Amino acid sequence: MKENRLKHLYLEELKDLYNAENQLIKALPKMAKASTSAELRTAFEKHLEQTKEHAARLERIFKALGENPKGKHCKGMEGLIEEGSEMIQEVSESEELDAGLISSAQRVEHYEMAGYGCVTTYAKLLGENDAMSLLRQTLEEEKTTDKKLTELANAINLEAAESSDSEVAQHPKKSKAARM
């Protein structure tokens, strides 16, 4: 009985991840287009190709299980993507936008890492060794992407901080009377 409930949960989580990956396939080109850093744009484009492969791996798992991958909407990914879209619309300074895009992307990566970590464990417990291997591969790629984003953030966040400092130097604070 426990295995049946775990298998049900496993399938539901896989469906959630499948939908999340497909939402991300639509969102990544927008993030790449919005980024002003060539390195960040390239990272988003590379991750788009990986994300397509992640979805294909999930399709292979569903096929082996004789199940349909569709039927679940990932509200978590929807919310994360919506936050990223708001960032693109609300932030106009290039350095700040790139820093914000990295922040949004890392939230997505952490969400995916949590999901893939769980389904990898479920696959192991259910004896789904081929699926476990595919899921572990995807999990490792998500971790690598997160590390790459952290590396990019180190430079881009510094640029945003320096941009802010230089703007303050160029535009000294107005007097209290002038601000009113």
C-alpha cells in the first residue's frame, strides 16, 4: 500500500516538473532577450537547450511507466516566472536588471533542485533505476547551472553596486527644501 501511495506521489511530482520545464522553455527566451550581459544571455540560451532535454528525459520516464506526462499545472513555477516577468517590466537600469534576472533564475533553479531531489529519491525507493539515473543527471545539471549563475552574479552584482555608487556621486542629494 505504501508503495502505491509513493508511486502516486512520484507520478504527480513528475507531472509537476514536466509542466514546470515546459513553462520555463517559454520563459527563458524572454529572460535571455531582456539581459544586457552577453554572458548572462548565453547562460540563459544554454540553459534553454538543457531545459528542453530535461523535458525530453521526463517524457522518456513517462513512456517507460506507460503514463501521460500532462494534466498538472505547476503553480510554483508560474509564480516564479511571473516574478521574473515583473522584474523585466519594472527595472530599467541594465546592471540592476541583470542582477535581478540572476536572482529570479536562481529561485527557479532552487525550486527545480528541490523537485528533482525528491523524485530522484522516490525513483530509488520504487526501484525505478533507469528513471533515477535520468533524474539524477538532470539534478546535477540544475546544480551546475546554479553555480554558473552564482559566478555571473559575482561580477554583475558588483557592477550594479558600482553603478549605484557612481550615480549617487553624479547626482548629489538635493537639499531638503528642493526635495519638498
